[in-house]
Amino acid sequence: MPLLKKGNPLYGILHQKCPACHEGEFFKHKHGYRFKEIGDYPSHCAHCRQRLSIEPGFYFGAAYVSYALNVALMVSCAVAVYVLIPEPEAHHYLIAIFSMTALLFPGIFRFSRIIWATMFIPFGGENKQFKKD
Ligand SMILES: [Zn+2]
């Protein structure tokens, strides 16, 4: 029995699937480190035809999610440095935080977009035509 089933919002977020059907791909490319195509997504889901941008500028709001994820990452890095390095100095914190933020930027960018979309596109789509299984 899988821990996360289709219909659970975390399933769509973790598998980067369409929030409406959890079948179609949310992004055009699986790989997040292609910087020219990092946020490219199709206009509609290939499986259920759900619009993935429900209004112009829809994904500007994903910046709020990105901010929250980055703050959580930075606090986690600071705690890790505090715990792992005896008597850490300021540059230890800065190196850890900036390197992890730069390294994980593509993932946070993509997760923030799909989390934002999942907040506003319900499972089943605008017509709620799918059932949870
Ligand atoms: Zn879909």
C-alpha cells in the first residue's frame, strides 16, 4: 500500500504531476537544472486538459512559497552549522547558507510553482471530474 495515493496533494507535488489529475507532467522537462527551461510548463495538462496557468501572472504568487521554502532551508543550514561545527564563525554560516541556497535553487523554484498551483487547482480540476482512489 503506497503511503501517498493519487488525490493527496503531496502526491502531485512530490511527483511533479498535474494538480488536477496526478497523471500528466507539470513541467515540460523532468530535469530541473536546465536553466533555460527551468520553469517551462505546458499551457494545458496533456492528460486531462486542465489549464496549468489559470490567469495571467498566476505564478507571481509562487514567490511567497519560494520565500517560505528558502527561509526554512536557511534556518536548517544555520542549525546544521551550529550543531556540526564546534564554535562556528560567521563565515561558516554564510558559506553553508549561500551554497545550499544556490545548489537547491532549481528544486525550490519548481516546488514553489507546483505548490502554488496545487493550492489553487483542486484535484479533479475545475470540473472535479476525477475521483480519489
Ligand atoms: Zn491533468
